[in-house]
Amino acid sequence: MEFSNVLFAFSITLFAGLSTGIGSALSLLTNKTSTKFLSIALGFSAGVMVYVSFVEILAKAKETLISVLGVKNGTWAAVGSFFFGILFIAIIDKLIPSSENPHEVHTVEEMDGKSEEHKSNLMRMGLFTALAIGIHNFPEGIAVFTAALSNPKLGIPIAFAIAIHNIPEGIAVAVPIFYATGSRKKAFRLSFLSGLAEPIGGLIGYLLLAKFFNDAMLGFIFASVAGIMVYISIDELLPAAREYGEHHLSIYGMIAGMAVMALSLLLFI
């Protein structure tokens, strides 16, 4: 594997992970949460992830597995890996309390507390959320990294989808830490650094799995990642989008996300 390919894969994985800093900045530059913005952004993120999962990632996984295993076995393997990804992320979500779940977005207003006990709880929430993001981002990092190594044209839209998805996660870390410490710099720094799990996951995954990389392995990984992204979109992002705004705003955001993702894929044909 050429060093330039590895460097490119690491670079776009780093970009995807550190986009948590964008969400952090958005939440810390305002004294009031724009629930309409949150609703549209979460819907947009869901649209990006659902579209790229079904149209590109799962289709690519199926094509790859069929080339290795044949039509029948390859198709079964792709479908099985897709639902394995759903089961995997569902178990992770089940093990993480909802208050620390990185997809449970909190507003600035509800975090505004004065007591020391409340501040301690907020700090705990922010730190546990950062830890939860690390757990979620590890397989995402492997997905972006391996996709970019095998097919840069596929890796770029996947990185873009993950980056969009990480923006609300940055908000989820930064808001409680800011109100616990009163420091915007500390909240931004911890939120920004929490995204490092993405490139670290990609790099560690590559080092551990490099000698096993083949078309079958990549097909399994891609199909599983498609399942993970679809689950996160349906179980977390869309319900949260509807909670923070009008129903139609989340749907408009979702459609816009699909359209942007479709356009970006067309540009890479």
C-alpha cells in the first residue's frame, strides 16, 4: 500500500472526526439554541447518511461480495453484514445511558444551571458523552479509512456524510461542559478532541486489519457501516430532529441532505 494513499485516507478521516469542532463552535457562539437550525441540521445529517448508505455503500458492498462469493452467497453476505451493523450499534446504544448518548442533543437553555451539584452533573454528562462519541466513532473511522484506501471516490462522500453527522455530536459535548466550567475554550477543546477517536480508530483498524484486507473483508465492512449509519439516522437523528423543531423542518432537512449527497456522488462519477 503506497504511503500517499494511507496519508490521504488518514487526512479525510481526520477531517470527518474533527468536524465535532464545527458543532462545538456553533453552540458556543450563541446564548440561545436555534431549535429550528438543530432540527434542519439533524434532518440533513440523517438524509446524507441514509442516502449514501443505501445508494452507494451497501450497493458497493454487494457488488464487491458478489465478485468474490458469487451472486447468491454474495447477496446473502451483504444483507447479513448490513443487519449485523444495525445489531452492533444497537447494542452499543443499549449499553450507553440516554443522558450520555452522543445523539441526545441538549439545548443551551436546559444546561443553564447554577448549583455546584448541577455543574458536577453537567461535567459528568459532557465527559461521558465524549467517551460515548469515541465508542461510536471508532468503527466510523475504520469505515472512512478503509473506503478511502480501496476507493478514494467512495471514501470522500462517506467522509462528508460522517462529518455532517459529527456536527451535532460536537454540540452534545460542548454545551454541558461549558455550563459546568464556564469556559468556552475548555468546552471547545474537549469537544474538538473527542473527534480524534475517528482518525485513531481508522489508523488502529488499518494496522490491525491491514494483512487481512481483501475484497471480501472490505465488502463486509462496507455493508456493516451502511447498517450502522441507517440505524443512527432512524433511531436517533430523525426523532431528535422532530423533537427540536416542526415536523416539516426535519423532513425538509432530510430531503436537502439526500439532494446534497446525491449531487456530491454525481460529481465524483
